Amino acid sequence: MDVGFENAGIKVLLANEIDKMASKTFIENHPDTKMIVDDINNIFPMLEEYKGVDIVFGGPPCQGFSVIGKMDPEDIRSQLIWSFLKAVEIIQPRAFVMENVKALAAIAKWKNVREEFIAKAKELGYGCIPFVVNAAEYGTPQKRERVFLLELEEWKSLEISFLNYYISKRVKHQRYENYSRI
């Protein structure tokens, strides 16, 4: 997602990754972005200095929600969506985007998790809307459906073109307005 946001004109100030090898790859490709190699749950105090940035985006691990995995709600990786929301609570950005597997948006097993995430986002003052996209519709040479949970209420006032950029990159004729709420 970082490349997409950068292509849309967003300056990425901070990244977080627990995996050291993945962090090295990120650092090589994004030398101007501060990378913190640690568990997100350990870095909450340092997130205060980013309070009020325009946007927080991320993709917590999806293995616990994936139909290819065990779909285990107790999988510790599944709990990281709440850590993402805690980061949003601390930073209080104008908007946020969280990406994960389609199953989180589409499967009844995850309905309570989905609804709780949206409710907690609302408690924080965000109007969260999930929608599913297929990477192949954006020119990626693979069919990869993902859910994006967006806080869209503030997008009207933000002077960034993330949605317009990605809508314009779609290969198919579907438009953002055609996605139904989940």
C-alpha cells in the first residue's frame, strides 16, 4: 500500500514491521521513511508525535481471517486489527485505511468482528466503510481480492487524491459508487 499512497502524492512518514527481512526490503525501497522494526503493541507511546497526520494506513496480518488458513478467531495475528485501531486512536488522523483479506468482509464467521471494528471506529469518530476490490481490476497480473476499511467522512475535505487516483487506475468499468456496503 505504501507505493500506492506515494504514487497518489502521500508522503509516508513512518512504517512499522515486525519482520526484520521485510523491514530491510522496505528500507531499501523507501529510504526517506522512518521504519520501526518492532511489534506495533510496543510502539504506541512513540505514535503520539504523529498525532493529527492526514492518514494512517496499514494491513494487519491476514492469516487468521483467510480461507486458506485456519480461520481461527483466537489467532494472535487476528488481534492486530485492534492494534491498528489503537494506533488510529492515538494518532487521531483525519482518515484511515486498513487492508485485509476479502474473508473479513464477506464471510458470516467474521460478521461480529467486522461489525465490532466498524462500531469501535465510530466510537472514535470515524465513519468506517468496508469495500472489496480485486487487484486484477487495477492492472495487477493476479486475481487478489482484498477488503479495504476506509474512514470516508473526512475524505471530502482532504486535499489528497487517493480514491480518485485508484478509481482512475481501474481496468474495468466499475465505479466506487457501485460498491455496496457490507
